[in-house]
Amino acid sequence: RTAASLASLPDRAAPKLFSKGLKATHRYRVPGAREEAQQAFPHVVRLALPQLLRSRAAGASESEARLDALMAIMTSLSDTCVLSRAGLEGLQTMQAGARAVLLAGGCMTAQGQRALAQLDADMLALNASPGGAADLLAATLFIDRVAVTAHHSFL
């Protein structure tokens, strides 16, 4: 909520030029990074963190759990990095491919790993990289680490 409040403050010093991400938000009429922050990072709080915890609880390795958290973000994020490189086709490919990984049991299963390899190949063929999702994964891992550190300091 604090981050959402900060992101909602007017910023007269913000660059007036349109970034590729901002151009994609206008062209495709989708929310971008600013809106994600102003909404208190719903992809982190509602999707990625719960998926990270579920995957760990199911016995996934840390790498597998983190990949599953990334997939959770990618299922619904309007990633402007993908949109600016590969348009709606790239975004739909990313979202459907990420859903397929999770529906196959996530990255800890052989079927999920095959779905992940297919998603990787599809995204490479489109020259699309989910940079926005990666940024949100970094935020997820930061919040997870802060929570773990805070929990241990109270023990």
C-alpha cells in the first residue's frame, strides 16, 4: 500500500518522453508499470507470492518455485516489453504458454518442463522477452526475502 501511495504522487520530474513501454500501454490500451505500482503490485501479491509458497510446499526446488512464480505473473500481465517487440500475438503466446506450464503441474513436473521449453521456444521465435514479468519476479523475491528475514528476527 505504501508503494501504491508513492506511485500515485505527481512527479513533475518524470521524463516527458515516451518509453517503449509507455508507447505500448497507449497503443494496446493496457496498464503498464505505473498502474501496477499504483494498484499495490497485484501480480506480486495476488499471484506470484502465493504461487511461490504453493510450489515450495509441494516440494519444488527453489529454482522451480521461482519459475512457477514467474509463470503466475506471466499468465495475466500485459507485459509491455513483450507487446513492444511482438504485439498481441506475443502477449497471447506468453500468457497461454505460462498457463500451460502451471496447468501441467509447474516446473517440478516433466510435463511442466516440456511446456516451459515450448514457451521458451515460442518466445524466442517471436524475439519477445518478458522483461516486465521479470521485474515483478524480482519484486516478489525481494518481498519474500524481507518476510523471511522479519520472521527469523522475531524467533
